[in-house]
Amino acid sequence: LRPAGDRIVILEDTHQTGTADKVKVFDQNPQIRVPLGIAVLGDKVYVSQSPDLIVYTKDADDNIVKKEVLLTGFAGIDHDHGLHAVVFGPDGKYYFNIGNQGFDLTDRSGKHLQTQGTGDNTRPSPGYYEGAVLRMNADGTGLEVIGQNFRNPYEVALDSFGTVFQTDNDDDGNAWTRLLINMEGGNYGFRGPLNKTWTEDRSSHWHTEVPGVAPLVLRLGAGAPCGLLIYEGALLPAKYRGQLLHADAGKRLIEMYPLTLDGAGFTAVREDVVNGGDDTWSRPTDVAAAPDGALFISDWYDPGVGGHQMGDLNGSRGRIYRLAPVGNKPQVPKVDLTSVGGLTAAFGSPNQSVMFLAHTAITAQGKDALPLLQSLWAQSDPILKARALWILGGLGDAGSAAIQDALRDRDPRVRMLGLRVARLHGANMLTLSKPLLGDPSPQVRREIALMLRDPDPALMLPPYLYKEQVQPSAEWLDAMAQLAQQYDGKDRWYLEALGIAARGREDALYARLKSQNGGTSNSAFNQLVWELRPKTALPDLVAAIDHSSTPIQERTVALDTLGWMQWPEAARALESFIVAASTPPALVERAFGLYSHQLFSMWVDARTSPALPAVMRKAFSAPGTQSAAVVVADALNDSRYLPDLLTLAKSGSAALDARADALEALSSRRDARYLADFQALAESGPTPVRAAAVRAASHLGQRNLEPWAQKIVVSDAPNEVRTEALRLLGGSVAGLNAILDLAEKGSIPPELQTVARTLTNNAAPPPTGGRRGGPQSPVTMRAPGAAPTDPAYVAIRERAAKILPMPPVRKIPTAFQLDLNYSGKAANGRKVFQTDAGCAACHSLGGKKTLGPDLSTIGAKYGKQALLEQITNPSEAIAPEYIATIFMMKRGAPVLGFVTEETADRIVVRTGPDQTERLKPSDIESRRQSRTSLMAEGLLNHLSLQQIADLLEFLSTLR
């Protein structure tokens, strides 16, 4: 926006009126490019801008003295999934996080850390997964990853007791943004085992069903989580003190999340603090505490969020708000670091810049600060008390005595604080924690478990997988066994903390717990084995599932544990169990669900197992596993399962979804032998099966299907079936001419004319080449005006312009003008979504995943104008997970689509709503990302303005 580059500015309210009246440009140059974070700590200013963490040194007048790069190697340049803001912790450490563009870092002491080939970092060597939380010393040494496998956490927030919170953004359209606490060493599940995405391994969004994944505090739904703060001031009403305050640019809210203890973790609820209301440009991005306790709220103020799009083209409408009680006059408290009273006031400040000054001044005094720290530790204010102990704990015998006092405190937060401070100052945690192993608080015991983990970073790499085992000390085994005995069989927080602590020592802990349990099992013991997944438990688990006398619940847990083990022996055990005639149907369903999942995750080698055909036959024969069997058969692309798919498609007793999916899987083989079967199923029966049968016939790409499809179009078949027949006709020159012939005769029903008009006026050869006759959709059509060179298609367009002319191309009014002149009706807009606009071909509303993002909550993210701009300019803002890949093939036309699976043997590419291509890596010349959306432009050109108003009204109701 500015030729001289982006700016870092200082705003001042010199008259204390609540309005900034002075602006100073701290730095401006072309190298400043959308930094994602800034922290002012003493005479240092830390600016987070991938690839660098930049530190300025400034003088008392805020002039730059020096500028240097403290750390470099953060991926995500000019990308919001890059490096985020530095936060000063009460322990004197510096905390920050990074999104899933990744990093390849070497700290100031030479320590090297990296992620595993994500984002701009393509190095394949072992590394952390995806986004991470990191911690370091002020000088850039001591860098460590304390949590990994996030998607895009925007800011770390710490309370004075040292608990680390953050939020995390989801893949767009999935309503799975989340609030988290960071358990040190934790894996937070964005990628699954072997670094697979949740779509590749058919898992839930955060892999929370997988052992070894830390739980979330609260699902926040759709949104765009940004800045996070723990408010430790006193100006706002008491209900806000100590609470999490969060800026969500997607929801246009500042929210508070009051926490409630829940075992070793928390639950939370949401409460609005500031609501953007009807102002759809409101985009709060951060919240910070001012020195006087007021809140500053930054607002990007733009119609959209995400995808690197900016609607405020001048960049002049962003703003910062001040939030304080009514009648409060802004103040700038004087910072006095020379007196006890001044130091105390600054040390208790809710503003991290002021607190940092006091922390630094007190720390510099060394033992001379003992009287002040001991007095602060002795008083009742929990925030000052906690902050004091972090420094006091390192001051010799007096510090050790204070830590012991903390470990005996009635408040479990203070006992956890004592543990954290003791570890910071080098205490032997096995010895120190021994009196607290039976602590009544599972929160305290959780913290002990995390401190008993081996800090070797190699044990976090890669997540999920069993590590090389070491024999722990007897003292460690005693402590862990005592902690494990207190697990209640339900608390996932506690369970995951035990799992983190046991990494690399699972076999030894399992042997101890098994011996301690006297060879018997119970719910808690079984869940511990599920979490640990020790290799030495394999024989016991196989025996448990094979014995019919074993209670069904124990057999189920044993199955679940085997189903998450990485070894081939576990796969063989499940295969035998599934095909056994004596296995109860419910357990067959459970076992096949695990087995089929792992075929795309840790047991890819089982695809060539000799037992697989028998397993598949069993799955096809049972109602509870038929749908999963179809998915597996389709993904494997194995001709041995074609008869099973056809039998299922014809079965009158099978579920309709399973039958339709079986037809789609059959059609992907492009085998003309099944044409007659498809045609027969299309003639009668349930509508979903009939529509799927027409679609399956069209996928075969056979010539001479046009007369058959024409008969369906003019028949009394349901609209869904006739629409599929029309799309079939749109897949060939002969079919497109047949549509125009019908139109000339007046034989196309009114409810199909919009589709017919779109197909013929946008006629073009299939973009991925090599296949004729595939069904046409908005994705596989060229944008209006992108004329094809093939004379046959040119002729069709010219003919269509006369017979089924498109409405004149006109400038679409703004959403405000549409609202003003056309009262949009949501019910009518739903119909436009499902039929006239063709949206439902690629977008679901909370149902089965299709090609594009789910839109079930899109109205909570975008106002009507932003929605309109997203539809009319789809390539302006593409979410990272919807960036298509172009494959240049050694022979044949390029292939464009989304990669849904990638192994050493094949790459599966989704090229359309019902179309996939399976590519051999050896056939690919090159690949690159496309910055053009698969969503075509001009999708509203054939709609009336009333229909557009209706569509926007409908989309705005989806929340």
C-alpha cells in the first residue's frame, strides 16, 4: 500500500482523552511486510515476521539504535501461518508460536530444531509436526518446542502461575477452531501418524480419537481465532480478572472463556465481551491490557478474513479501541523502579511491558531483592504472589524454603507453581515431587507426570510412534506407577500426561502396571494400555480379543488398542478376528472400522496382505460395515472387489448411501461391462440410487448414451435423476447438441432450463483430458467468455446463444443495493443454492464432504458483501487446504485438482465433485500449486438479481 514499505508506529494519547493524538513512525522500509506480532520489552522491540524474529534496540526517545535478526528460519513468508508474537513469561522466558508453514531453526547456542517438511520447508528429515509453541531465553539460546502439531495458533497467553493457553484455527469450513492448554511435550493432533492429513487418513479433524493426542478445552466452532490474553488487571469488573479474553476475527467477537476445573484439565463456556453486531467489517485481531488496566482491541476492519484477501484496498480503515468502565478516565501510571512501592506496582501491572521492567529490575538485584520478594510472597494477592515466587525460588535457601511453602499450600495452583519454579531452578523433580505423588488434585499430579518425562527432543519425533525403549530407574517406575494407579479411567488430560511422561519407557511401565494389577484388568488399566500401546502387550491383547469368555467391554478396548498399534502383527491379529465365524457382529464392525482406517494410516502395507480379500468379503456381507467396505474398495482400485460392489449396488436391503457409493466406486473403473446394470438401476427404485446410477453411467464415457439420457430428461423421473441425465448430455458434443435440440422443441422442463443454459453456453472440452463423456459441473466448465478453440464447441456456444441465451452480462450491484431493492428470502435462496446456482454440486451444508469447503457456518464468518465477493472473485482468497495442484504428465494432458492421498505408489487427485484421477508418480513430469480457484467465475451471471439477493440472504443465515 505504501511505496516506502509497511510501518511500525507508536500511537500516544498525550492528553489522556482516550484518543490517540500523536503518531510516530518507529520504522518503515520495504523489508517490513505484514509482521504478525510485536512485543516491547524494555529497550528491545521484538517483531515477528517470517522468516525472521527481528529485535530492535531503541533509546529512551524511541529511536532505533540497532536492528538485528535474533532467529531466522521460520517459513510462511507473507503468510498468516508463519511466526507469531513473542510473549514474556513470568518465568523470564520468551514464548511464541508458529503456524503450520513450519521452521528450520538454529538458536544462538547452535541448537537445531525443524519441522518435518511442511510449508516452505521441504527438508524431509525427521522433525516436529506442523505448528508449534516454542520457548527460549532472552538471548536466543535454550530454544525448545513445548507443544506441536497445531494448524495455526495465533498467540500464546500465560497466566502468572505459568499455565500456557492458546487457540488454534481449523481447516476452513469445518467449524473446529479450538481453545487449548499446552501440556509440555504434547501432540495436538492436526496431522496424524506418519504426518498424514485428516483427509488422507480418514480421521476426525484433530485426530482426538487417536491415543497420544492431547484434548481440547473447548470447541469454538467456525471462526478465525487471533489474539489471546489472560487479563490480570483490576480496572475491569471482578468477573474478568484472571480470565481468558480472545479476539476472533471470523466471529467478529471479543469473547471470554470462564474456566472450570475438570479433572486434570478444564472445561469452559463462551461469553461475549464485545460483539461486532451487524457491522460485517468488524474484524478484531488482538486484545491487550493497557498499563492502567483498560483493554486495547485492534480491529483489522475488513469485509473478509483469511485467504490473503483484503477488501479495504486503501488500508486506511483499521482501528484500535479502548475498553474501560463507563466514566473511566485514561491514565498512564508512572513507572517507578527505584522504590519498593513503585516496583510492587509495576510488578503487578496487567501490561506485559511494564511487568517486564519490574521483573528485570528485581532480578538484577539478586539477593538484595529478598525482602521485597518475601513480602510479596507473604501477601494475599495471588498474581503478585505467583510472580514473586518465580524469582524468589532461585535465591538460595530462602528460595528453597519458599518453594516448600508453595508445595504445601492449600491452593493446587500454588502447588503446581512450586513445582514449576523448582524445575526452573534445577531441582531434582523425582525427589522433590515424591510427597505430592498422592496429591488430591489431578491437576497437580498431571504436572508431576509432565515433569517426569524425558526432556530429550528425540522422544517427540515423530509423534504417535513407539520409540526405542530404555530401562528407567526404579525411582521413576515407582513414581509413575503411583500416578497411574490414581487414573480414574475417564480423565483424558491425565491419561495423556501419563503417556507423555512414559515415552520411550512404555514397556517397562506396562510390565510394572500389569504386575501391580495382579494379571487382572479393569477399565482404567485397559485405557492406560490403550494410551501406552507397548509392543510387549501384543500377545496379551490378542489373547483378550480371541477369548469369547472375555467380557465384551474388555474385548472392545483390546481391539481399540491393537487398532492403534503400528506393527504388522497387530494388523494380522485384526484380520484373523474379522474373518472368524465366531466374532460377534458388533465386534466385526468395530474391528473393520479400525482396520479400514489404518489401511490409510499406519498399515498401508496391509493393502497387499493375503488376508485382505477375505476381510473385504466379510465387510461387504455385514450391514454395519458395507459403507466402509465401499470406501476401501474404491480407494484401493482393486478389480477383485468389483463383483462385491455390484452386488451391494443392486441390494434392495442395503442402505441407500451405501448403494449410491458402490455405484460411484464401480464407475471409477470406467468399465463398460457395467453399463447395462447402471441403466437398469436408473430406471426405477429409490431416487438417490437412480441418480447415482445415471451419474455412474456418465462416468463410463461411452458414446451413444445420448438417446437414453434424453428419454430420462423428458420423463417423469425425479428432478435429481433428470438433472444427472442433463449433466451426462453436457459431457459430449453430441449430448450438448441434443440438449439444444430438446430446447428448440420446447421439451426441457422449466426447472431444468437453468442447468441446460449453463451447460451449453459454457461448453468446452473436459479440462483434464483423456476422458470423454464425464458429467459436467461448474468446476469442469470453463468460465463464461473463455472460448474454446475446438470448432465443435464453438458451434455449440453459438447455437446456445440463440436457443438458450444467457441473461445479459451486467454489473452485479453491491450487497447493500441488493438488500435495498430486492428483499432476499432465505427459503428461495436455499433453492438457488441447491439447483439454479449449482452450489450444492461442490459445497455441503454439514453433510458428506464434497469438493469445496463446507458452508454450514459461512454466515458467521462473512457478511453479505464479503460473500458476494467470494463468489464473484473466487481466486482472490483461497484457503491453504483448497489450493489446487497442477500435475504436468509425461504423456497426456495436465491434471488439476486436490490431492486426497499420496503414497510412494500413487497419488489420488480429486478433479471434480464426483471425479478422481489416480496417478502413478513415475508418470508425472512436474507439479506446482495453482493460484486459480477450482471454483469457476461467472457463476451468478445467469441468475436474476432477485435470485442473487435470495442466495446471499440464505448464506447469511448459515451460522
